Amino acid sequence: MAGFDLLSVVALLEDIPAKGLLRGQVGTIVETLAPGVFEVEFSDDSGRTYASLALRSDQLMRLRHEPDHRAA
């Protein structure tokens, strides 16, 4: 899926109560499981993983740390 690559930093677009995750929590894509399905790892500030689960691309938003210079 365009925009999501291995190690992309993403944010949840919806709550996932069963895992204790809330909309806006930040994770990292660690594996592509199928087209549009990714294993996302959520870690605390010390680097300890507190959740890892398969999510669809429509549940995620890619976060960016730099501007897209191609848009200029």
C-alpha cells in the first residue's frame, strides 16, 4: 500500500479497546503481512513493547518528520 513501508511511524485512527490502545497512539510498522495489512508495534518511551498487532491501512495514518519537497 502506498505510503506505508517497513519502519514507517504511524498513528492509530481508531480506538482498539481490547488492546488498550487509543486513537492517536503512535507505533511502528515492523512487518507487511498482506497487501494493506501490517504488523504494528507500540512501545513506551523506554523502548519496551506494550502491544503488537495486525492492522489495516485504513486504521493508520503515516506520520512525517520532514516536509515533502516534491509538493513545492
